Amino acid sequence: MVQGSQTILRWLDEEGVAGADRDEVIDQACLHLARTDQATEDEKQDILRNLLFDEAASQSRHGSTVADRERSVVWSALRLALWILPRISDVRVRARAFALASRELARS
């Protein structure tokens, strides 16, 4: 679980997620994953990819009012959820890894 949380934190670093947004990205990624946890593994990947596609479509509409920061958080959370799913497939382990990563962020 500690290794999983460190993996999440490294991903945030590598993706260049702003420090102020990291906790929100983790929270939203957890929500996306919680919504998919009843699905099969293949379905989970499809659900998250469709969310990314839907988000991209909504952002490309003329007159979109979503701020860049909000868009960045949403995109990062969806990408993190899609990225972590095959790496930590066990729901409990994944939830604990996210909780530890959040706790670590709170300390820094």
C-alpha cells in the first residue's frame, strides 16, 4: 500500500500536477474509480475512457466556460484513474494507497 501511494505521488510529479490541485485530483480519481468498481476489469477501462472522451467533447464545444484549472483537475483525475486501475486492481489496496497518498500530501 505504501508503494502504491508512492506510485500515485510519483505520477502527480511526472504529470506536473500543481501542488494546490493534487489532493483534489486524488479525490476525483477515487470517485471515478468508485463509480466503476462494480464493473468488470474490461468494463472499467471502457468506462474511464468514455469519461475522458466525454470530457474532451464538452471542452471542445464553442463557448465552454470551464476554467483552465478546473479542466486540468478533471483531466488529471480521469487520467490518474485510468492509469492506476491496471496497476492496483484490488479495490481495498487501491483505496488505501489513495488514502496514504492524500495523507502524505497533507503533511507536505
